[in-house]
Amino acid sequence: MDDLLAVIAELGLELHPDRVRVVASNIEGLGSVEQFALVRPSFGPNADKHLIARFGQAWHDTDLMTPRDVATALRGASATAIEQERRGSVELTWTGPASRQVPIRHTEQVLMEVINAAQRRLFIVSFVAYQVKSISGALADAVARGVQIDVLLESSSAHGGKVDHDSAAAMRKAVPSARLFAWSAHDKGAGGQYPGAVHAKCAVADGQISFITSANLTSAAMERNMELGVLVKGGNLPEELHSHLEALIATKVLEPVIG
């Protein structure tokens, strides 16, 4: 039975909820598992045929579940998949030596996914930014489809920051319409302490998908460094992150970069 339940769980993730409802209804009307072939067409032309075959075989291999039991299990698996999507998913990302033990997506690939997913607004935070042509191209494409791009970067040493490279100037050249921000010098050195730096790195699109990473917007970070991050889709975190960054602008903790 465990094999059957595992396949049903996969179907719940694989099939659209509307499709599951049709399949479950048809299975419920069967007399026994021996009639399974009658419901195969209801899975639709684009369903994974290998997965459907596994489902049929697993059901044949157990005599503990009636058609009504299987239909109920399918509906439960679909409902669980919907709830899982609502809560969000977290995926590990990595650039550097591969362990070959865990399948992990590359940092640049994931950052491109977030940028390409943006339809209305995109917020990117990095310590520095330069020499990443693929990212610049994706940002230009985002602008072309009407996305408002906000970018927070560490100021150059010439503007009171902690890096020699003027990332804001480079970003303005690559994406002229992007709104560029820096951490307010007044807030940065609050309380007479040694000034802090913009050391966070993240990207969030439409409050729906976010990438939190150790990687800067540089070719070294995308290709050569050892970098770790997580991609978060759905749930509350992307919207909370986007709202937090926008609130820092509204409260003038982050100030527009002029010039």
C-alpha cells in the first residue's frame, strides 16, 4: 500500500486540481481496479504516462483499497498539494564545488528566474554590482515589459561608502530606468558608531518569489566563488521582504542616489 500512496501523492502534485477532480470522480465509478484502463483517458493527453502506469500497477499490487478509497486519497493528495503551494516552497541554491550528492541549482540561474518572473516590481539588494552581462540583459528585458526596478547598493568610497567601485554608476549605465538607492549616511552611522554597510544580498519579484543569497551581482559570485542561497516561492516571506524594503524607502532609511 505504501507504493500506491506514494504514487497518489505524486499525482496530487503533478495534476491540476480540476484534473484530479475528474479522475477521482471517474475512479469512484469503477467496479474494481480491473477496470482501471477505462479511466486512463481522463488523465489528459499531457499527463506523465509513466506515472500513470506506476499508479495502475501499484493499485493492482494491493487489494486493500477500493475505487472509492483511491478516489478519496487522490482528492486528499490534491488538497495537500494546494496547501503546500499556498505555504510556499524553499529551494537550495549553490555556486562552487559540486558534491554530486544533492541536486542544487546554480546561483545565476535562480537569480535570472526571479528577474524573469517579475511582472510589476522587482527589488534587488547587493553590496556591489558589476560585470554581469546576463543579469543586465534580464533586467533590460524586465524594463521592456513594464517592471519597476529598485536597486539598493553599497555607496562607493567617493560617496561615503565602503567600496572603491561605483556600483550605482554601473547599474545606471546598464539599466537607466532603475531607481537606485543607498543607505542614508545619517541612519548608517546612527549613535556615533562606526558606519555599517549594505551587506545584504537578495532579489524579490512582485512579493511572490524571493532569492536570499550570499552572492553579489558580480561575475565572480555567479561563476567562481562559493556562494549559498535559498529561493522562496509563495507563502508570506517574499511579500514581507518586499514590504520591508519598500518601508525603508518610505521612512527615508534608504535614499535615492542622485546623479
